[in-house]
Amino acid sequence: MGNHTNALNTLEQIKRETKDDARLYACIRDLYEQGVSLSDLKALIPDIRRTREQLQLKRMHTVWHHL
């Protein structure tokens, strides 16, 4: 039973990450279409990912804090 739950949790995490990657790609594409250079976008990607991770951690902390 535990392995099944772990597998479902892993699949749910992959699903979220895939959606997040799709959103990140869409943001990057929009910025590129607005004239931001590829070299500037490459420099921004780590910052965007780090900010996203910080927001996810903050949301998780908020949820656990209110339980």
C-alpha cells in the first residue's frame, strides 16, 4: 500500500512539474516574442525557477501552518 501511495505522489509531482515547465516555456516564448534576446532569457531561467521554488515552499509552509 505504501509503495502505491508513493507512486501516486510521484506521479502527481511530475504532473505539477510538467505544468510548471509548460508555463515557464510560455513565459519565455512571450518574452522572446516581445524582443528579449535569447542570451538574456538564458540568464533569467535560473532566477525564474528559483523564484518558483521559493513560492512553492512558501505555499507549502502556509498550508501546513494552517492545519
